[in-house]
Amino acid sequence: LVMWKWRKKLQTIPMQVGTTGLALIVVALMLYWVGAKATNPRVLAISMVLLIFGMIWYLCGWQWAKELWFACAFLFFMIPLNFLDRYVAFPLRMFVSNVSVDMLNLFGLDVVRHGTSIMSLKGRFEPLDVADPCSGIRSLVALMALTSIYGYVTMDKAWKKWLLFLSSVPLAVLGNLARITTIALVAQGFGQELATTIYHDWSGYIVFSLAILCMIAFGTLLNLHYRELFHHWVKEEIVVPRPAPRPRPVRHSR
């Protein structure tokens, strides 16, 4: 899709053999051999991405590889990140449960945190456990993928692309925090069965859609040319109405 969208620009770049790409192909094949021997599918997937990029570099040259690096790097999002559960998922669960308890207490609900569970002191609902699927790492990876491709297509400068990409982390965390907090609010007001079934299953779509809208809004703000807007606002000509001319007195001849 990337090659088809920018095919006119790629047609202007001359194709030439890049010998350095051959070395990357060899590295990718060795990595594939290691992954096959170790029966590690994650290593096999990484070797495939490196192999595709190395083939483009070797057959078409560095200029083609530089134009298509994002299309190859985007394939890394297909690799499962299960190894991050220990380092990212559990800290996210603790953070979300802590902040959710503080917000619920601010709203007037008497709740406490026990591990990663949210417990009501008045027994209005049973403990709500923030489990691994509720840590937000899945929505974080999905939002990172969306912001990366949205920024690559719409942003005109590299720093804007990276800033939009990094904004996916707080957007995903805030969205998951809102979801956990509202689940406890629904359990307090309408019962735990409704909160842990219908609302739990459908609130993720709503929160993720709101996160995407926030991403688009932030990207729009980044693309605004504030200097030109300010210059246009300062240099704008203001038409001041002129006062009507006074009538001249009529002189009578003697």
C-alpha cells in the first residue's frame, strides 16, 4: 500500500544494487536459522522483517530503502509482545488501580485497593480485579500502530511524527483509566452484573474510539501553522469607517 501510494515518487528514484543490503540479508537468514532451531516464532518474525528490508536495499538501492523503511518497520507491530507482560502489564495494572481508587474516592465512593483489586468498603459491589487483559497493553500497542501510520501519512515534519507517536502512550493509559473508573461507577450505581458484563464488554470500544478522536485532534493542532496564523491576525487590515463630510455653507452673492 505504501509503495502504491508513493509510486510516482519512487519512479523518479533510480534503481541500483546496494551491496550493503546483501549483508543484511545474510544476517536475516542467520537469525531465521537461530529462530528455527530455538522454535521461537518471535525471532522468526523479526528475521522476516529484516529480510524484506534487506531485499529492498539490495535490489533497489539505499534511496528506495530509505523511502520504504516505515513500511518495513510497521511490520514489527505484528510481533506478539507477550514478554512485556512482566515489565509493562503489571506496573500498568498497579498504576490504573491506584489512580482509579483515588478518583473514585474523589467522587464520594468509599473504596480501597487490595493488590490490583478495587474493593468497596460499604459492600456495594464485589472486588473488581484489574486483570492482565485490563492492563491496557493491548490498546496501547493498537493505538501506537494507528498513531504511527496516521502521523507518517499526515505530518509534514519528523518531530511532529514522533511527538504524535509518543502521545499514544498517555492517550492509551488515560483511556484505560477512564474505563476502569467508569466500570466501578456503574457497579456502584446500577449493579455489578451490568458493570462486569455489558458495560465491560462494550466500554472498550467507546473509550478506544475517544482515544482515536483525541489523536486526530492532537494531530490537527500539530499541523496548524501558528506563525502564519499569528502573522495574518496581526497584519489583518481593519477598515475604519470615515466620518461623513460636513456640508459646506452656501454663500449668497450680493
